[in-house]
Amino acid sequence: MSADLPGRTLAELIGLLRAGTVSASELASACLDAVAAREDDLRAWAHLDPDAAMARARELDAVPAGERGPLHGIPVGIKDIIDTADLPTEYGSPIYAGHHPAEDADVVARLRRAGAIILGKTVTTEFALFHPGATTNPHDPARTPGGSSSGSAAAVGAGTVPLALGTQTAGSIVRPASYCGVVGVKPTFGRVSTRGVKACSRSLDTIGTFTRDVDGADAVLRVLGGVDANDPEPAAGALAAGRALRVGFARTPEWHEVPADSRGRIEQAVQKVAAGFGVRDVELPEAFSGLVEAQKCLMLVEVTRELADERAHHGDQLSTRLQDVLAHGDRMTWAYEAAKAHVRHCRGLLDDVFGDVDVLLAPSVLGEAPPIDEGTGDPVLCRAWTALGTPAVAVPGLTGPAGLPLGVQVVAAPGRDDLALEGARQLGRSLRDREHLSSHVAR
Amino acid sequence: MSADLPGRTLAELIGLLRAGTVSASELASACLDAVAAREDDLRAWAHLDPDAAMARARELDAVPAGERGPLHGIPVGIKDIIDTADLPTEYGSPIYAGHHPAEDADVVARLRRAGAIILGKTVTTEFALFHPGATTNPHDPARTPGGSSSGSAAAVGAGTVPLALGTQTAGSIVRPASYCGVVGVKPTFGRVSTRGVKACSRSLDTIGTFTRDVDGADAVLRVLGGVDANDPEPAAGALAAGRALRVGFARTPEWHEVPADSRGRIEQAVQKVAAGFGVRDVELPEAFSGLVEAQKCLMLVEVTRELADERAHHGDQLSTRLQDVLAHGDRMTWAYEAAKAHVRHCRGLLDDVFGDVDVLLAPSVLGEAPPIDEGTGDPVLCRAWTALGTPAVAVPGLTGPAGLPLGVQVVAAPGRDDLALEGARQLGRSLRDREHLSSHVAR
């Protein structure tokens, strides 16, 4: 049984551990074995401490059943942009080689208190931007896993851990989740504290999860969330009993940038899903076509401020790509207030957008993962939702022309993470059924 | 004598025609022969009407000496974005195939009144933007002549006509002039009327000249200019007798984008020039680093408005490149007012910039002309000056590593076209002397 444990969904594993069918040590050991078996190719981990992880697992096994946390014994990978007191945190940059933060980030502390085992740190691109780490795509080592949460997506996609944390400023959760064929959840902006995360862009940075199941992500978000006193309280149940989910399909203003073949596959999937949900086409407000550039501007200008010290004192240790990003930030300062104003204006239009639908289905990536030497892929389809602060969930189930994962995302109104998760749950199931059907037809 | 006439400078030809040494017919005929000899390779012309040109030349030859205009008998190429009543004007777009404007543009009418002969229309990129025409570089047919005034720069660079008109919205005069090794003058914004020019961006579009000499350009600008009653009156003489030109060297915020080899050549040239002029380094205000993106924003948003009809009714006849430009325009609308404000702010800093110098020497192109299949080159080094509305003169004389022309530009304060021309005259002479010296040393 041990060998196939790391490939189980997070919700299953939570159940098995709770029932005592599997011990924390058994699961941790199985995950470490799975990691070791794939790591030469996958290169998903920046730091691993197997001994510490096993010691922690044995401690957890000794905790009486009544005192166990909601994530008791769950091994988790933490993106190396998030501080851990017991493991190095290098932010994907040689400037921070061997850096040991004094404290755990808020989310790490919460995971530990909930009984999770921090297995190690996963590879991030340089400062969670564009210069890639060494991680490969679990479905094809010649392709990128996406970024910036490269290692987290790849580790979960490879079935070596059931859970990893990532962050999204442009498309760093939804994009790699789509490329790696896993569930990636970016919650509502502000719902999860970013204390102890190396800031990229304070008006955009959002911590989220990689799992293979929506139920598992839901359990983790209950542990991570609730920090912002101003967050709207999620409804007890996402939908009144018996009410059907109202689903819209938003092609988004960047739809024409999706290759025709992928567009066809997404349209086809939506049609099939529509049989069950009555999906309606949703035309987004014209103003939304400005969100991609406004998001870029916010991100560029803010990251240029955040990395001012690194640039001034360690400029030679920044990648050329990052130096270009920061120079671009200098060049966009004049547009910063206008970008903020435009994003605010668009946020004000969200009530209308979600007036008749609970969730939107939208494309998440411009086709399958690109070749690894071309970078980490384009976040263009995620930028607007990140700027708007909506929850967004990458839902796997579609495949592209090369047989690799092709994403869609489920988006809900800010604060309605419950609906986004429920939508991802129901639509993910429907997409899987459909894929299954197609395979039958194809044979 | 006839055969080498088209290669003479404009000022020389003006003198020869005035003295009666050469007739208008003789020169027109020689230019048409030169055009015919090069056109198979160069493809600089969109429309030619040799018979009409020769008929006009004969008319001019019959004008009594005392009644001749300042450009009597001078053959000129007109960029095909500028209206001519007697020749088709197609704006580089199939949408306007065979289009015959009802009237001459203001500049064309002025040239005719001054005695010039409109030899034909020169190739422009599509609507003076980025999709190239067929024109090649006169110094290497495998390279671009630059754009958007491709045909005008190439025709003058090839020595087939002494004068052609172009327009600049980003870098469409200075860039092709630098690539083709000719003098390109973009006057102060607003000095020359753009009536009868297909508008690209009304806050940036500027008509200017291609010649092989600064004196020739000066003569033409006296004919074209003076339309704007608000223009500051140029001083009778640019410099008080005996006062030396005060020259600054502005690397500009985009200096690092110039390839190292070209940077070296420019620095070396500046050092040599400095021996005669005491060139001082000028640090531009930090705010200027935002001008490139602000200029792009103004241009994108304005051209998207200008081409709204063509896009709505003939979208399938726009190049993919142009469709992308217009989509980008839609995405930048939110930043338009901020871009205008930033440009205004930077214009307000120009008094300081030109406080201690009459003119600035600045790079004009990112190295030699790129291969023709890579587009028309990057206007990045021209965008800021166009946004600021300063006069800018591309000065030939430097050569790059492949032996092809490498540009610099001479920039003056808005309204001081006289200083820009005087600077180009003096510095161009100095650069040529230096090149001559280098060749001697190299042998």
C-alpha cells in the first residue's frame, strides 16, 4: 500500500490518516521515496530534510487521536519564496544562498499547527518572476512545468506529494497547475496572510495551493484563510440545497491569443459541460481588455520598489531577464496611479459580471506547456483575474493536441472562494466524465 | 555630367539649377534614369509617373529666371502616406489600392509652389506603422532600410533623388535615415502642417525630410515650415557670430540596449568630436525613462482611434501585425491621460536639459540595419524625442562593424530647429573628418 500512497488525493489521505489506516511516518516515508525516485528528472525541490521530516512524522504519530489537527500527517512542499525557520529560504536567487529566515511565514506556522509535515522547499523562479529554475514538467521533461511556483506544481503533478503551496502575482499558481494537470487554487486576494513571503507586488501577491483534488484544497484553505477581518464571511454551504450551479463561459479579451486547436478543445469541453449545467456565454465588460496591461504595470512598478535593495547592492547577481523587468518597472512609474484606478474601476463592474452566474469558466493557458528552453509560459490569461482579486481555480481534465494537460480555470466573485471551489468540484467532475467519454469514442 | 547629377547634394543642385548650369529637364531625366537603374533591387517607389514629371520639368524650364521658386527643378519623392492629387496615395495598405485623394497635402502644395517636381510616391510601411513594404537597404539588399519612411530613405540613400519627404510618429525619419546613411530631419512638432497626411497619432505625427546634406534640408524646411502661428520665431542666425556651439552627449535611458560594439563606436566618435567642441556629458532627468512607454501608449491609443473605420469595415485587409497593434491600443486606453500628463511633465523639464547646451548628441538606432526579414528595426531611441516634440536630425558619418551606416542624432529644444540644423551641420562635418582620419589609420 505504501508505494501508491503519495499518488492518492489529499482528501483521501486526510481520511486514511484520521482513520489510523495509515501512519504519518508511513506516508512521509512513502513520499520521500517517491520524491527520490523522480527528483533526478523533475528537480522540483530546492531543499529537502528527510531526517527532520521523519522525526516530525514520528512526533505526530505519538499525538493522541483526539488532539490531532485537520492536516495531521500531511506532507507538504513549500515554495521557496515562503519563509521557513528550519529550512533555507533562497527566493530562487543566488543573493539569498543559504539564507535562514528567523521565523516561519504565517501560512507555514498555520500548516504546522494543523499537523502538516513540511517536507521541503520547492523550486521557485528567481524572486517568483520569470527567470526559471531547473524543474521540468512531470508529463514531459522537455517542457516547462510553468512558473513561478514550478516545483510545487511539478511535485504534486508527479504524484510525489499530495500538497504544495505556491504564490500568484500574475499567473504563478493557475498556469503551472494547468501545465502540470493539477488543481491550483488562488484564493480571493487578502484572504490568506502573506506575512513571511518575499514580496513581489503587494497589491497582487496571493498564496494558494496545489493538490490533485478540490476537496483537499478546500481543507487546506480552511487552515490558511480567515486572516483578513474585512473578508466577507463565506456562506455555510456554497449553494442552497438543490440549487444548480449557474455557470458562465468567458472567453476573455485574450481569447484570440489561444491557439486555434486549443480554443476548439475548450469550446468542445464547454459544450459538453453545458449539457449538465446550461452554460451561458458571458461577455466581459469592454474595460476588462485593459486589465492585462494594468496588471503588468502594477506588478512591474511594485516589484521594482520591492527589489530596490537587491538591485542596488547585488545587481550583478540578478538575471538579465530580471534586470530587464526592473528597468521596465522604472519606465512604467508614470502609469502606476492610472493602473490602480483602472483596476478599481473594473472591480466595481464585477457585481454585474457575476449577476447571473455563480462562476465563470475561462481559459487559463495559451495551450500546452511550452518547451523548457522558452521560459515558463505566458501568464496573460491569469493577469486580469489576479488584478481583480477574484478567486481562481485551475481545473485539470482537458488534454491538448500532444496529450499534455490543457487548463481551464473557474473564477468567482471576490470573497466567494466557496463558489469557486464548488464550481471547480462540479465542473472538474464533468470534464473528467467527458474526457472519459471521448476516449471511449476515440477507440 | 548628367549621370552623376542625382548623387549631388540638394544644396549643390539648387545652386546648379539657379545658375542655369543644369536644366530642370536634365536633372529630372537623370533622376528617372537613376531610379530605373536601381528600382529592381531597391523597390523604393510605390508610384512613378515619368511622363508627368518630365512635362513638369519642361514647364519649369520655361519659367523666367526671376520668377523661379527656391526649390526650382528639384525632383522629390513623397512618402505614400502624404496625399497627392495627381498620383495615387495608398498609405501602404491594400484597403486604399488605387486611392486618389482630391487634394494635395499642404506640404506637397508648398513644394510645387516652390518649383519642386513631384517625381513619385515612395514606399511606406502599412499606415506608417510596422508592417514593411518591399523596399531594401541601398547599402545591402538583405537588410531593411528602416521604416516607416522606407522608400524615401532608400531613394535618397541610393543617390537616385536628392530629396524625399517622410513622417515620424515614433522613429520613422531618424531611424531609416540612420540605416541608409542620409540626413533625416524631424522638425519641431507642429512646425510643419500635417494637413493631407493620413493620421497615425495626432499628438506625435511630424513631417520631415531626407537629403544627403543639412543645407539642403534647411532650404526645404524654410519652404515647408511656418504654418503654426504659435511657433517661436527662429533666430535670424542660429548662433551669434563667433560663439561656439555648446554640445552635450546624452546616452539616454535606453543606452544599454545599444549593442556594446556600437556603443563603443559612438563613444569614440563623441570623443573625437569633443576635441573640437568640448562635448559635455548630459544626464537626462530620471522622469525621461518613462517617455518610451508613454510615447508607445499615446501612439497605440491614438492610432487605434484613427484606424477605427478601417478596422471595422476592412479588418481582413489589415496585416496581423497591425491587428495586434490595434488590439494593444484597446488594452492601453486606461493609461492615455497619464501618458499625456507624463509627457507634459517631461516637456517642462526641457528648459533645464538645454540650459547649458545648444544641442544634444544622442544615439539614434540600436546598431546597423537588421536583416530585412526581421522587420524595420526598433524605434526605441527616437520615441522620447518624438514625444517631447523636439527637433531631431539624423546625422550620417559613422559606420558599424559590418561597414554599414550607424546613426547618431542631434536634438535641440522645441522651436530651435535652427540650432538642430546648425549642430547637424557642424557635427556632421566633424564626424566625416574623423571617419576619414580613421580610414587612414586603418590602412
